[in-house]
Amino acid sequence: MTYTVRRATQASKLAAAAGALLLVAFATLPWWSSSRDFMQLVVEFVCILTIAQMWNLLAGYGGLISIGQQAFIGIGGYTLVVLVNNLGVEPFLAVLLGGAFTAVLALPTALVVFRLRGAYFAIGTWVVAEVYRLFVANLAFLGGGSGQSLIGLAAIPVDLRQIATYETAIALAVVAIFGVFLLLRSPLGFALTAIRDSEVAAESQGIDVWRTRLAIYVIASGVTGLAGSLYFLSALRISPDAAFGMNWIPLLFFTVVIGGIGTVEGPILGTLLYFVLRQTFSGFGTWYLIALGALSIAIMLFAPTGLWGLVQRTTKLRLFPIQSIVNLNSVNPSGEL
Amino acid sequence: MNWVDTIVQGILLGGLFALFAMGLAVIYGVMRLINIAHGDFVVLGAYLMLSIALTAHLSPFAAAAIVVVLFAVLGYVLQRTILDRALGGDLLAPLVVTYGLSVIIENGLQQAYSADSHSLQIGALETASVHFGPIAVGIMPLLVFGVALAVAVGLELLFNATPLGMAFRATSDDRATARLMGVRDFQLYGYAAAISLGVTALASFFMGVKYTFTPTLGPSFLLYAFEAIVIGGMGSFWGTFTGAVILGVAQTIGFAIDPGWGILTGHLVFLAVLVVRPQGLFPKVVA
């Protein structure tokens, strides 16, 4: 019997073409659109999408449900501010260094929080984020509790800064979507997916669960730090509450859970929905947040695979071909294999 | 800084933390559920006491008693309607559901009471104190400590010396087998949630008297409760109580050194315990 293995589906080929077109359209946007507000919104969108996608890697694939990723958003943001304001580093290099430094700090952090498991891990990471927040708030040279502005950018013309920030965001979006896709198709990704499906079975196949988780924790936290750096490069102002605060947590829960956890498409869909809801209803303030809370409870209880899960169940659509599909081509007439 | 005084105040603060922690520990002990909204329930209880005392012209003590009963009923209903649906699968569902509750409670309180701070006023008792030699100890902190101690004794007895406690422990070990032995697990989980929220309402009262509270305080109370449980070593209410006292002393000492370092010192002691002794200081089960 012969067989072929294919990964691409009709939908994924179409999605790749559409993705390439979208990428070209967005990357050239500053030259055919003058709406700087929209560019700012895209930057924010990409940062949140990236942070959500990284959280999805941890929670949806690594089985590491963290309530403390805001620790790394904050570290990335503050690293940027210190590098630019105090050390005079070129801002876009500082964004990269912000991500790198965050990954470095994620390693010792992991060694502490990995001592907790399951739900305890979740709250333990939250404590760690609070430790970073309180620590930064106590350091006078970082601006203390009230934070500081990114003054080191004054030398760069506003227009150039906005376009450069925007293009950096487009590059980050490629990392957050295509990079995650490639990662999931790599050996590390297979190990992660195996752990997601069954930790015991993965271990029995020779996967070092602890090391795999450590690797994904450091990678996801580093990229989260990168997004944090870029976010505050765009926001131009940082404070411990904005950087390390709890406002980030519902964002992750809502975008990833509502969109569909454990898929590449889910967080994209979730972040899109979050932005649509926010731009439409955020004027309702607390009621808007109450509705988001209720929506996430309802999705978790009645459609735990999220919106993308619902789409997949009805259409079998897969835009990112992570799975391998085996086609049996022929079986000889005698029925022997 | 007077060391003895600081440590005594810290131990008494630990009494309040123990009340925060025991409600969380009951639910976790029986259902393996971490209630992220736990701290928000503490805050919600205090607001309810405030409203009941004001509208019905009752003393805060009477209002507290009403809310304890109300919360026990709320706990049972919440478990049977929402929380139970989140149990049994992976970890994510209970975390997301209770986090959703947390967001709903916090923003609901913002909507109803604004972000202004409030407190429960109980008159002269708030500031009354007794002197032990050079150290003045407030009556209220002593009362909190006494109540927390009584709750710890009560819960230990309930779990270890009553048929209900035996059923709790059996279900915690193995829900399916306990059910086969005739334990009505759904109802039992409801009782555990009722006890948890009842204890939480006690914590609400003493928190409301001690602090001026705002709708956003919940998460920090959750973290204190969680830290107390982990420091103590999971599995016994004595451990949780001791963990709470250690956390209280750590925070008070940190605060005496520099007001900005109080809460941070508590967190750091928690992390230190985690690194040095991840099973907690007084684990019941030795692995």
C-alpha cells in the first residue's frame, strides 16, 4: 500500500495567499493612507495579539496557565525606557533588547514558579508579577509609583517615529502569527502538542516535559517582553500599574478563551473580536467589562473550544496546517497490506 | 522600631489573613478548585454589610450575621449552578469561570458604589485597646485573631471528626469512588462552597472594620490567602493558620522598615518558602 502525507489544505493555501496580500497591504499602509490614528490602533492590536498568542502557546499547548504574563510585559516596557532614557540606546534596538532581557529574566522566574503546579502555578505567577510591580514602584530612579515618560525619543521626527513603530509592529505580527505556526511545526512544537494532549503519554515517548515547558516559557515570555517594549514605545509613557497591572489579565483570558484556545487562529479571531467590542462598547465602562466577564464564563461552560472551535466543528476549516493528513492511495485487491 | 510590638501586631494581622485563607482552603481542599474571585467575595461581603446596616438601621454586627447566612446560601447556589459545570475537566475552566466572576463582582461594585473608599464603623470598639506591659494591643485585632482561631479549630473538627468531614475527605481523594459509596457529591460540594463563603463573610466583616475598602482590593486579598495556604503547606487548617501568621509578621516587619516594602516583603517570604521548601512548612502529607 502506498500513502502520501500532505499538510496543506485548500483553505490553508487560500489563507496563505490572503495572508501575503494582507501583509503587503498593511506594510505599505503609511504610503497610501494618512490616518495616523489607525496606525496607532494597529500597533496596539499587534502588541495585544502577540501577547495573546504567547499566552496561548503557554496555556493552550504547554499546559502552563499563567496569570502573571504582565510581569514580562512590564519588564520589556521598563527595559526599553531605561535603555532609551538613561543609556541613550537607539529606540528600535532597545525594543529588541527589551525582549532579550525579558527572556533572560524569565529563566530564574521559571525556576521559582515551576515549583508550583496547575492552579497553584497560575496564582504563583500572579504573585511574581506583583513582586516585579512593587519592586519597580519602589525604585526611585525608575520613576517610582507614578512612572515616567519616554523622553529619549524627542530627537526623532514624529512622522518617522510613527512609521518606524508601525513597521516594527508589522514585523512583530509576522512573528506572532507565522513564527508561532513554524514553531508548532518544529520538533519543539510536536513535543508541546503531545504534552497538551497527554502529559503522561508524552513523557513515555521520551519527551522531557519539564525542559520542553521551560523552553516554551522562556520563549513565550521573551516575545511577550518584545511586545511590551513595543507597546510602551508607542504609548510613550509607562507606570508600574500600566506595565505590570492586572488590566492585562482579562485581556488574555478573553481574547484567547473566546477566540479558541489551543489553535493559532483562535487568538487572532479573539483579538479582532475584542477590538471590535472595545471600539464599539467601551463607552459603557463597567457594564462593558461585566458583559465581557459573563461572555467568557458562558463560552468556557458551553463552548470551551471558543469561537474558532465552533467554526472548525461546522466547516472543518484549517487555515494553519499544523496537522499532517495521511492519505491512503491504494489497497491491493486481495486486501493484504 | 519596637520589635516585640511589631511582631505582636504581625501575628494579629495574621489572624485576619487566616480568615481570608481558610475560605479558599475549604473549596480547594474538597473540590481542587481555586476560586480566583475569593478576594472579591471578601470585598463584596463588606459592601453588603454596609448597605444592610445603612438601609435597615442595624448594627454592623447584625448586618454581618445576616451576610454570613446570605453568603452561605450564595455559595451553595453558585456551586450548584455555575461552579460545578466548570469542574471535572481541565484546569482552565474553573480558572476562567472564577476569573469571570471576579471581573463581574469588581465592576458591579464599581457601578453600584463608585470607586470611593468605604469602611464599616463600629464605634469605640474600633480603637479600644488593652495594655500588656509596654505593648498596647487593640481589642479588634485580638477579636479577629480569636475568631480565626475558633474557625480553624471548628474546621479541623468538622473535617476530621464528623461524618460530613469524612465525606469531604473521601470525595476530595476520589470523587467517583466516594459516589459509589453513597456520597451525594453534588450536594456535598454545595455544602463546601457554603462553608467557604460563610467563613469568607466573617473575613469581610473584620476586613471592613480594619481597612477602608474599594472595589479593587479583591485580588490582593486572594493573593494573601493563597500565600498563607502555600506557606503553611496544603492539607491542614492549622498549617494555613500558621502560614497566615507568618505572612502577617513578614508584612508588618517589612512595613515597619519602609511602608513601600510591606506587601513586597510578604510576597518575598512566600517565594523564599517556595524555593527552599516547596511542600510548605507544615505539610500534612509527606510525599
